[in-house]
Amino acid sequence: QAWGYYSSGGDDEITLRDNHMAFQRITMRPRILVNVRDIDMTTSFLGAPASLPLYFTATALAKLAHKDGEVAIVRAAKKAGLTYMLPTLSSYTLDEMLAARSPGQELFAQLYVNPERGRTEEYVKKLEAAGVKALFVTVDAPQLGRREKDMRNKFTQQGSDVQGGEEDDGEVDRSQGATRAISSYIDPGLCWDDVPWLKSLTKMKILLKGVQCSEDAVAAYKAGLAGCVLSNHGGRQLDTCRSGIEVLPEVMDALKAVGAKKEDFTVFVDGGIRRGADIFKAVALGAAGIGVGRPVLYSLASYGEKGIVRMVRMLQDELQMVMRLSGTPSVPHITEQHVITRNLADHIVPLPSDHLTLGTYMPLMPAARM
């Protein structure tokens, strides 16, 4: 059930695969003879310091990966020097996640707006009272996508904490996987008219998570929001839509055209980041930071809290090498002049392998390789 929920994408999973492949369509343009003896990967966004331009994005039901779930992710984020975006549909309660913080640790929070707006107001006020830095409102999921690997399973594990009352009333459909089980919490009626209401609830910075075109990014800026995340929900919603990294150049150009400054409107990207070079490419194209979700869950599932910290250290090692070889001693030195995006919008959809054609006969292998 955990693998089906975490790994699945929408429909044919074309967007799921392209999220990562898009980074491979961006090529490097390194500069030489730059003093790169010392590499500084540190940065900050939305008032939170970061050991590299990375944050742990919100992912639901972390207890499917490990018994310590979101609590372990909170602790790992502190050890790694990064910020964790608390999920609304978490396995642990909000109080339990907040209690796992170390003194001075900064957190973001993700928000699914509920049809009963009073529940959302109560949740947001609780986040603000706890000192959460920023609120990321998910806007790409008025209906959760068809994730067929997940849908084949009846969901028998613990659900999200915020749905406790619905579970008791029998309103949670567990017959088609975890996605269907948590979908009842989300309000499909959320629209631009609700932005003033959201802003009235809190003094926290509010960002939209799930923007997929320049028009919506500009609309968010004009609505007085603090930023956006270019995201397709990890390839789990509308299949064959573009990756966040592909949308990024279009959004940065549009924001520049309307006079938006990076310090006034922060742009993030998530989806498909697996290498330090991917982080570099996103920063080069204008992203303040990059969100990772599945790498956190897979590391948690395999090695617990220590696995997450180790994953971050690996990305740090890779990013340090890429920055040094590209001639960029610090994050502000990384610019669009260090990458080539000519082929970014070119799409080649990989076809599933035909094993009958490709593997009708088993090749004769030397004994040493068998």
C-alpha cells in the first residue's frame, strides 16, 4: 500500500517520468578559471535559513513509510539545516509535529482548504500561533488524480489525522487506495475569489502551491501573495502537463515583465529533483529553492531519520561539485548564463518496453556474469 501510494502518478505516468527527464534536457555551460576553493551553498527564503537551496515539501501519510512518520522528518530537517513543510493530511497530529521541533527551528506548512471553512480557519490560526513561517495553499488538486497503482489497493492503514471525524462517520472511501481515502477533505470550490479570505486569516506569508503557467503566477503576484511553487503535484494529477522546471523560464519572464522582484515574490519548484545538478539548474533559472518529497519518503522508509539526513548530505556533495566545476562559488553566482535551455520544451514520450520483442531469447552470458 505504501509503495502504491508514494510511487504512483496520474494515468499513464507520463508527467511523472518527465518531471525528472526535463532536467536532462537542460545542459550545463560552465565557466573556467574562477576561484572556487571555497564553496558556499547556504541561502535563505521566506525568512528561513537553509544549508542549500532545498526544503522538504509536504507529503501525506508519512507513517506509511516509517512508524515515526512526520515527526522523524521534522527532526531530520533540523539536523540537515533545512525547512520542512508540514502537511495537512499528516499521519501525526499537528501538535505532535510541532512538539518535535528543536528550539529555534523554522517550519512551513501546506494547506488543503476544507469545504467547512471553519475547520480551515482553526487550522491556520493554530499554525500562526505556533510560529510557522509561511503557508503554502495547494491549488492543483480540486480533485485528486487517477493513480492506478494506488487505486488497486484497499486502504487499510492509518489515515490522516484531520479526517478523524469523517472516519468515525463512515465518510472515508477506503476501497480505492490512499488517494481516494484522503480526497474527501479537499474543497473543489476553492477559487481566486477566496484569496482575500485566506489573506484575512493570517499574517503568515501565503504562497500558492501548484502553479503551472505564467498567467497564474502573475495573478498570484497581483493578488498580493508572497510567491508560488511551480508544481504538478509530483506527476500525480493531470497527466501530460509540463514539469515545474519547464514552466520556470516562462514564469520568470512574465514576472519580470510586470515588475515583480525576487525579494517580493518568491518562486519555488518541485518535482523530479534527484541530483545536485538538478538543484543547480533550477536556481540558475530563477528558483529561490527546490522542494523534494519522494526522496524524503524513500529515505525515511529505508533508513529512518538518519536516512533523510544522509540523502541531504549526498545532494550537498553533488551540488558542491557542480558549483565548483561550473565556476560558481556561492548561490548568488549561479545564473541563467550557466545553463542552456534550448531543448527544454522538446518532449519525447518514452514508450513502455515490449519485453516480448526485446527479450524473446535470453542471451548467452559468460558464467562469470550470470
